[in-house]
Amino acid sequence: MAPNFAGLSGRPLGLTISTVATMGFLLFGYDQGVMSGIISDKAFNDVFTATRGDMVMQALVTAVYELGCLAGAMFALFFGDSTGRRWMIFSGAIVMIVGVIIQVTAFVDHIPLLQFFIGRVITGIGNGMNTSTIPTYQAECSKTSNRGLLICIEGGVIAIGTMIAYWIDFGAHYGPPDLVWRFPIAFQIVFGVIIIVGMFFLPDSPRFLISKGRVEEGEYVLAALGGYEIHDHETQVQKNLVIDSLKASGAGDKTRYRDLCTGGRSQHFRRMLVGSSSQIFQQLSGCNAVIYYLPVLLKSSLHQSNDEALLIGGINMIVYAVFATFSWFFIERIGRRKLFLGGSYLQTIAMIITFACLIPDDPQISKGAVFGLFLYMATFGATWLPLPWLYPAELSPIKTRAKANAVSTCSNWLFNFTVVMFTPPMVGGAGWGTYLFFAVLNALFIPVIWFFYPETANRSLEEIDLIFAKGFTENISYVKASHELPKLTDEEVEQKAAEYGFGTDAPAEAEKGQATEFSPEGSHKENSE
């Protein structure tokens, strides 16, 4: 009989892990959208008077959350490898709930803005912990055939969470003053509780457990996820592949931060840099300039009333959420590179339409800008929304995966904060030039993706290691290596790993005249050559 967790094994266990992981990104999306309909509402401004009519203060109230997310991602960077994926997510949900409670208990005459700031930062810390960890956890618990789909579903539900937030904001807008902003913010607790309860019963990542020398526990989880007996051939093959991957990346009891900057056959630094660039590009594409401030943009650029702006924003979020499901069906069929490239092309066109329609300052022509924003959100939802959460999580080797993914998430939140802060004053000062700026940035992504982003679709995490080993060993482009390396079975991956010398001398150490050996029991040795 296969091992189980909470009575679940095989497909049901995998679906439960995916559901709880997805809930973390649903909460992430909700928190992204919730302030958009609140920040300029009279009921909110009456409590937090400094935000009334002050776009810089409104930007700061919104963006301070990103600073918390950055701090949470940095916490995951420093402590993610020691705490494990499961407990990092569990703790992140608790921290988010604490932050929400602090926000909704802010009252006039009790320094409400400072309390709200503190709550926003704490909520952000919890979200940063989760967004740094959940994609890695999902990637390490998924099969090759559905890894891309499952992580894209996580990315896609960000849009669904944002849509829910927009419509809750819209409904609450017509209620009593306290309901207008307290209820939408408090609603986040529902998602947080589901995550806490779910993670309490679920296992940690088998790859994380084996990397820490807890091989029997990792073997147990692998068997439970596959629905196999512990001693079945499939379980043993999967365990050996993980151990080979550890050998390939230069195993050690502790991953040092300098390991992130090494090259060799594992190419830790290149893989971290490429993964992080996708997160940076996501933010520089202008996504959160639109998501956070769409009602504000509609009022300032298109002169819509508050009710009209909220309604149009809500409809746009429905479009956003619907198109976010596109990648679920095509991520493995089309591949990462084509979706990245196609998304960049269409987002450039959308921003060009938006700024071109705003130049004449004609109300009728300006309506074309609404189409541009709708096209942008539809394209972004289908491509650049989920991909930067998938790509870094699968690109980095197991040794540095947690730290590299945390670095990429830190990059996301740092640039998220920057964009959210400069958007309101930029829209106020530059007007249509804001959208021209984002059009140029989207166009610049295209050559970077073309030359530096290897295809990872339909590859196991261990096969991706071989792509970089092949590129380094044969001195060819890693994009070319990804096209030339044929699809491999698990047994063929083991053979290729031996061919490239994984386990004999790890790349990072080989360059320093050392060899590193990985022992399944968790002992590690370094021998001078």
C-alpha cells in the first residue's frame, strides 16, 4: 500500500498540494487588487485624511506593502533552506493574517495611518515569504508532465484573486463607510486560514528532504506523491534522479550565498540571473501600474466618474482573469519562449494604442485607450502573469533553487515598489508619455528573451540541469542546447548525468580544484585533487 498524508496519496495528494499552493497565489492576487477601489474612496480618506487628493501619499500607502513583500522574500532567501518549504508557507499565512488584523483595527484619533502602514508591511512580509516559496514547493512536488500547468494555474489565479478584490470593492463601495474598506481588507483572512489548515497536514518537498540528508522521509513523500510502494522501482528511480541532481549542482550540507555566483556545468549564476530577469521584466512591463491604479488612471486620463471607473475596472479584471487561463492549456504545447515573446509583442502594441489614443486629448478618441488597456491586461494575463513565477522555480538547480527563487522574488518586489511609487506622479506629469515609456520597455524585452531564455517545456527538473551542462561543456548557446538536447526518459537522464561527470566532481568545486561527493545518508565530503 502506498504511503499517504491525511489519507491521501497519488493524484489526490498532488491535487491537494496544488489547491493549497494555488490558494496562496489567490490571496496574493486579491491583495494586489484590493487597494485599487479603496485608496481614493471618501470613506477611506475620511479615516486616513492624509490620502485625500494626495497621489504621492496614495502611492505610498499602496507601495509600502511591496516593501514588506521584499522583506519577506529576503527572509525566505536567508532562512528558506533551513526551515523548509512547508513551514515557510505555513508561517507566511500566519504573518499575513496578523497584518490584516492590524489594518482593519485602525481608527480615527489613534494614529490610523501609521497603524495601517505597519499592517500593510506585515501583510507584505507574509506574502513575500509565500510567493518566494510556493512555486519552488509546487515545482518540487509535481510531475514533469504537469509542472508547467500547475504553476501556471498558480500564476493565473493571481488574476482571479485581483478580479474578486475589484468586485468586492465595487459592492462594498455602496455600503456603510466602515464596510467600504474594512470588509475587503478583512476578507483576506479567509484565504489565509485555508492555507494554514492545508499546510498543517501536507508533506514537505521530497527534493528538499533529500537535500538535507533526510532520504527516508524524502523517499516516503516521493512514494506518496507517485502512489507507489516505497521500494517500487519508480520510487527508487525518482530518488536516484534527485541524488544525481544534487551531485550535479555540487551538494553540501549548507548552500552558501557565494554558490549563487558560480558557473561551471551547473551555471548557478546564469540561471539565477535569467530567472530574476523574468520577474524584473514582469514589473517593468507596466502590469501593476495598470492593476493597482486602473480606476485612478481612468479618472485622471479618461475623466471617468468614480462609479464608472470602478465598473470599467471590474470588467477589465474579468477579461484579465479569463485570459489568465490561456496558459493553462498551452504552456507545455507552445512552450515558455514563444509565450514570453508573443506576450512582449502584444503588450508593446497595447501600450502604443493606449498612448496614441491619449495624445489628441479628445474624449471620443480617448476611448480607444480603454481598448489598449483591455488588450494589455488580456495579453499580460495569458503570458507575463504566470510565466515569471514558473520559470525561475524550474530553471535553477536543486542546490540553489530556494535561494535563487527568493532572489528572483526579491527582484519582483523591489521593482514592483518602484513602479507603484512612480506611476501616480508620472501619470499626473507625463500623461500619455507614461504609456509610451512602458511600450518602449516591453519592446526591449524581445531581444533579451530571444538570445538568453532557453526552452524548459516538457523537461524534468533534472533534464534542465543537463541543458546547462551541455551548453557549458560544448561551448554553445544555452538556447541552442535546449533545442538540441532530445527529450529523455528517467533512465536516460541518469546516463547523461554520468556522461557529464555529475557526482564525480561538482562544477562549483571543480573549478577550485576540489571534488564534492554526496552521500544519500546526508554525509558530505570534500577531497583535494
